[in-house]
Amino acid sequence: MRVAGVLRIVVMVFTLAATWLFASTYLKNTSTHSISVKTWLRSHTNSSTKPPLAQNKCNKRRPCPEHTFSFKIISGAANVVGPSICFDGNMIMSNVKNNVGRGLNIALINGITGQLIKIDSFDMYSGDIENLLNFLKGISKGTLVLLASYDDPATKLNDEARKIFSDLGSKYASQIGFRDNWIFLGGSGLKNKSPFEQHLENNKETNKYDGWPEVLEMEGCVPKKIE
């Protein structure tokens, strides 16, 4: 088997494992008509007909299972090229759309329908912390949170904001420092840490750019929240 074939198999296994981990921790509606994600997955696993794979509309190299959303998040490159956030085939934030900014770029998505709720960017160098806190405190249950850093995500990022990001599933929020690169997909109500997160420290010994680490890129399939 060629090396490329082996790599494709490894990537597919990782994607399925990450999707399962996120599904097992994502908050479910507690109404009497709710369906457990685990129960749903078991019922389809035992079925003789496997669910079809849908096209990964944010990156055609890899398909996503049915009942998941595809996504791709890319951090900014130094302070020159802005980040991008793609979700379910739609480019939500990017340089081309002219809706990204220095600091933290965040998109809120309805975890059931996949519809965009809100986007915004927050300058953490000059001190946009109050607006960030108001934005984060308004997140409702069942919402997916997609984040991409640009230039500097941390100078004014305080403990309160870091705690909220941790509650949304981030394992690196408490560590983010000056000019670090950070990309993250989490959600309200997660019981464990999200498997969809990357962090790269600003380190003059390893930085790809002068004063900034290299670009981070992450794509995958996140389960839809089931009512």
C-alpha cells in the first residue's frame, strides 16, 4: 500500500474518533422527545445499512458522515494575512469578506440547524475585553463556537474570559500568550474538553515568521446537536 493511502486511512480514523468524542460530550436537549447522540449512533452502528458520507463542503479532500457539519478554521499569518472560518460549505469569516480583525475572530453557529447566529472580532491588544465578555456571556445552550486568532489574541485576555472559553471546551485558554496562534471549535454545555483545538506558542526559537509562529489549520466533522 502506498504511503498516501496509509495517510488517508489514518486521517479518516482520526476524524471519526474526534467526531465521536465531541458527540459523546455535547449537551443534549433534556425534553421527552430528545434523542441521545450515543443512542442514535448505536442504532445506526447495529443497522445493516451504514449511513452515507456527505461531501465535506469546506474541503473536498475528505467526506463527513451524515448528521455532521464540515468545518475548516485557519489562523492568521503573522499580522499580514487574516484568518478564515468555513462552516458547512459557507465561508463565514475571511480577508476576502473583509470581516476579520486583529485579535480573536469568533463565529456562533446553531448546533442543530447549522445556521449562523453571529460573528465578531475582538482586538485583544488595544483592550476590547468588555465587548468580548458581553459577547461570550450571551451564548445560549446548543451553540457551537468557532474561533481563529490573528496577530495577538492575548494581551488583554483576562481570567474571566479565559474561564468562559474553558467552559466552552478549550484546554488551552488559560495558556494563550502574546502573539500565540490559536484555533478552536467548542460549544456550550460540553462536559469534557473539545477535541477540535490547536495552539502554537510564540517562540523566537521556533517561529516561522519574525515574531509570530506559523499558521494553524484544522478541519473536521462536528456532530449536529439532536433535539
